[in-house]
Amino acid sequence: MSILASPFFLLLVVLVLAVVALALYRKMVANMEDDTVHLSTLEANAIHRQEDIAARLEKIDFWGKRATIVTGIYALVYGAYQVYRAWVDSGHVSN
């Protein structure tokens, strides 16, 4: 079976695409962020909008960090398995 046709490789691709999608979504949300400090009660809507965007960014960061860690660990395990399989297939290990 080809390495590209492996369901484990396809899962890795899906995980990487999910991490990239989260990063792009975070970038999109961060572009809406207003860095100006609003203190007046007249600017209550701006203050609430800043709080909402900050909360959204916090959630995205929470899931983004975990997805990145899971993807990295999965990639390392998958890569180690592929190296081991290539080593066994080369005949250095007898069954």
C-alpha cells in the first residue's frame, strides 16, 4: 500500500489542515480586534465588542494549542513508525 493511500497518513493530513484552519480563523478574528483603550461609558458597545473578541480569541487559542500538540505527537509517532517499517522492509531485521 502506498504511504499516501494509508488511512493513518490521511488522518495526519486532516489534523494538519484543522490546525491551519484554526490559525487562519484566529487571524481573521484578530483582524477585527480594536486595540484602542475605551474608558467612557459612551463607548460601552466598543468595550463589550472588545471583550467578546478577546473571549473568542481565548477559545481559539485553547483549542489551537491542543490541536497543535496532538498533531505534533501524532506526526512524530507516525514518522517513527514509517522509519521502523522502512528499516524492517530493508532486511536489517529478521522476523
